[in-house]
Amino acid sequence: MKEVSLQDVAKQMRNLDFCMMITRDGRNTLHSRPMSNNGEVEYDGDSWFFSYDNSNKAKHIEQNPKTMLVFQTDDMLFLEVYGTASIIHTKKLIEEKWLPDLERWFPEGTETPGICLIKVTAERIQFWGKAGDGIYRR
């Protein structure tokens, strides 16, 4: 598989929003769920997601921070991000990344009790598509 730069990966990730986030619980069982990065498409190696700090995914991340994100596009691009997740409570970051559409899940906005960000820092990214395959390693 061809080695690519983070800039090459960022081009592939442009306009990707929804993914499956895969975590492991304390018994090493895999769990996946759909997540949105809220249209944050200027990829720099970190993916950001809103959540509640008492959610199962947050508990899984505290037990085992190794996380995988899997994206797919309509034109058959498949992209896998393997990285380390962390739970972020920094108010300033929550406010910077906030979008009004999120009120559906967080009715009190950035003041919703238990709101947090999940940050996934990529260690390896692989993609497969019509234009070719590639891998990025941090």
C-alpha cells in the first residue's frame, strides 16, 4: 500500500461527515455506533465528536482509548482511522465546535450537563477507492 501524507488524507476526507466509531469495553468486546463529526472537514489528524461523559462510548474510551473510525462515501471510497481517543471537557473547545443543529441531542446547548468532546487522534489511516489506495502513519 502506498505511503501518503496527511495532506493527501485530508483531501480524501473532505466532505466526509458520518462514520462508524468502534470502541472496546472492559471485556475487550467491540461496540460500534454511527457518529457525526458535525461537518468538520478540514482534517488535521484529529476527529472531534460531541457526546455525554456518562455514555457507554465514553466509558469504553476510559477503559481502552484505542478507537477506530470507518467512513464510506457514495462513490465507493472506504477510509479507516485507527487512533487514540480522549474525553475533553474544555468549555472553550466545546463552544468553538458547537453547531445549533446539535441542540437535538444537547437541549441546553453548551451548558448541557455532562456534555463533552471525544477527540480521536489518528495513528494510522488507510483508504481504498477508485483513485487508488493509501496509508498514512503518524
